[in-house]
Amino acid sequence: MCCMRFTISASYRKEVERSLKTAQRLGHLRQVNSLLAILAVVDGQNCAQVAWVLRVHEKTVAPWVRVFCCSGLQGAPHHKPTGRPPTLPPTPQAALVPCSEEGPGQAGFSGACWRSPMMQQVISDRFGVLYNVFSIAPLLKTLGFSSQKAAWVSDHLDEDTRHAWCPTPWPRVGRLAKERQALLRFGDEASFPQGGTRTSPWARRGQPPKVKTSGKRTGYKVFGLIASLPGRCLSQGQEGRLNFAASMALLQRVLVQTTQPILLMQDGARYHTSAETKAFCAQQTTRLQVVQLPT
């Protein structure tokens, strides 16, 4: 068993850690392993323990530490090994596709989007082939992947309830509206910048146009109710925040303008599900019935 003990100053340790972060960002796994091994030995681990954690041979760790003691960071492996770089044969390449589609979370990463160093680690762990990080992009392109902008998806959405809602509750709501001869309305809100929408005007290349602003920048809020089939829309705007009072003001306005019952469908915004909203709807049960949409 190889046992080495040495210490480094706090400032030099910070320099080693900076080099480690740089190597991790660039995906230089060999250099990452060597720096991790050096820091582990400095913290009191022996070469056998370090080799077992890093999944390398003990005889590989000892030269890393020995060269570092003699040459410092200059002795860390910086150059790629000679010879033709290893590649994945067709069968492992095909197995990499479903692994990629599952997402980084299934592979043990905390991120939600694939990055080349992450894919490099997966290929090394599952197939034993160490790709250069700059060769990952050509490999993924041959497998049918491309670099795309990620879309935001809310984590609290209940997909099962949403899929079950369309074939069952929605037809029931339509039948209920016909039986009661009620007005079926969908309620929603929107916010618009008062400065207007910044489109794509003409400008010289590399010189995007600039729009000067002054004063307090506030959005213009709009509550709206739209009919399911005719498409008629009733709206009410305000400059303040979207809240319970503004939402109920629009409903009271609608109740005054018509004598028919109203079947209102709305989303799960906080002012739609608040105690004040439920109390208001309970007072209007003879004419107002609320159907809550799934998340």
C-alpha cells in the first residue's frame, strides 16, 4: 500500500482547486482525477483509498503525487495521450440514445439539460470509453441530436389529471351548461408592458437599437371572460396588481349585465382559489358556478 504524507500552503491549495475547476469545466477527466488524487492525499488519504474512489489503479495515483511533489501543478497531466482516440462501436451508440432521452436526472446529475462533460462522464461510466469533450458534439449529431434552446415546464403540473380531465369532466361541463341554459365562460388574465412590445426593427449589424425609458415601468393588467363557442369577450383593465378584488369586480359587472346563470372555468391562480373568492362564489350559487381547471 502506498502511503504518502505532505502538506501545501493554503494559498497553493486554492490554486490547485482553481485548476481543478478549470479542468472540470473543460472536461479534462485525466487532469481532474490527478488533481482530486493530490487533494485527497493532502487531506490524509492513502493511494489505495484514492485509487478505489477514482476507479484507477493504485500504481497510477503514486506517479501523480510524486510528479506533483517534484514539479507542482506543472507536473499534472495536461496533454492528451498519443494514438487514435477511442470511439464507441455502433451497438453502444444505439444504447446511448435512450439514455440521452431519459435526461441527466436519471443518470445522477443535478442539472436538467445535457452538457458535453456530463455526456462524457456517462459514456466513460457505462461503456468504458473516454471521449474527448470536444468530440461529444459530433457524436451526438450523428445520433440525431442537435443543440436547442430549452423550454420551461412547470414542475407542479399534474399530467395524469390533465389527460383524464378532457374526456370526462369537460363534456360534463358542456352538458351542464346546456341543461341550465347557462353562459359558459373561460376566465383568464394577462399583463402587458406599457412601453409596447419590442419587435425586430431594422438596424446596422452589431448595433441593436436602444429605446430610452423614464419614470416608473409598470405593466397594464387585463382580466377577461370569453365565451366558449361565440368567442365574445368581456374584459376589464387596471394598472394595479392582479388580485381578488379586481377579479371579483369583473364578475359582479358580468352578473349585473345578464340574467342568465354563468358557468365559469378558471385556472388555479391564488386569487381564484383564495378564501375570499370562495366566500364570494358561495354567495352567488344561484347564478354563478365555478369549475376549477387542473394544474
